[in-house]
Amino acid sequence: MAGSRNNNPNRGSIHKKFHQEREIVPIKVMPSGVIGTRYKDDEFSLIKDHANRPIPFKLFTSNS
């Protein structure tokens, strides 16, 4: 169908988040259901705090 793509100029850009100069992405941590954070280039990484708990993705800012 012609014109079916989303060509809206106001759709916004994707804000990438970084931790220690590596791009991070959200991941669901089971069984707790928390949306944790991992490095995009390492499938099995999980960013944890000093108490060994996953750091929620929403706590990272765009420039962390």
C-alpha cells in the first residue's frame, strides 16, 4: 500500500543510553519481573549495584 510508512517528522528520535561508554538496553529479570539493564554488545551481561541487585533501566539517564 502506498504511503503506509510512518513518515511523520515529529515522531521523535531514539535516545540511546550509555553506561561506562557502552550502550545499554532493557531486559526483563525473572522471576522478580524487574526491568533490568544489560550491555547491548554482551547478551549475558546484567548491570548490578553494590548489593548485587539489578539496576532498573529507568534509573539510567541518556548520558550516564
